[in-house]
Amino acid sequence: QVQLVESGGGLVQIGGSLRLSCAASGSAFRLGGMGWYRQAPGKQRELVATITSGGRTNYTDSVNGRFTISRDNAKNTIYLQMNSLKPEDTAVYYCNADVWIISAHQALDTWGQGTLVTVSS
């Protein structure tokens, strides 16, 4: 019912930067904790970064110091600023959110369809 749409993926050189966006749309909802995950071919999906509704952040060790997650609650959007990109960062990046549907009094774990990030080697 609530849709998450990622954007900003693409091809980037080693050491370059990309900024991913994830915008939520729908009716009568509130966003809780959100995060970015990624999955490389032949590998399991892994957590990249999370951000709570209060702005607390966590990062997986492999991206800590290079990536920054942020949110703009007025726009129902989160971002992932990726710097100093490495070939191992190549993956499909997925947005995830805890979504509270106000009218239904229900919380939904919601995923976007992903955006591909390719770091050249």
C-alpha cells in the first residue's frame, strides 16, 4: 500500500561517489526506522545502514566512515551518501522501512525494488 522508490544508482569509478534516494508515497502513513541493504550477485543480502525516527544511525563495518545515511521526514525520504567507492560495493541497493498505516492501525515492513550500483574495476 505504501511504496518505496529508490533512485540514484548507476556506474561510478573506483573512489567516486553516489547519492541514493528512497522516497515513500501513499496515504495516511508514518515512517519509523528505515535502512539501506544491498545484495551482490551470488551473495546474501546484507545490512548497510539504518536510521531511526529519532535520527540514530548504525553502519556495517565495511562501509563505516565512507557512507552516510540521512533522512528528511518532511519529504518522507532517506538518502545514502556513498564516498570512496570500491568494487566490492557493487550491488543492488534496497530501501527498507517500518511503515505505520494510521487508518489500519498496522505496521508494515516495506521494501523498495532496488537500484543497481556498479563500481568499475
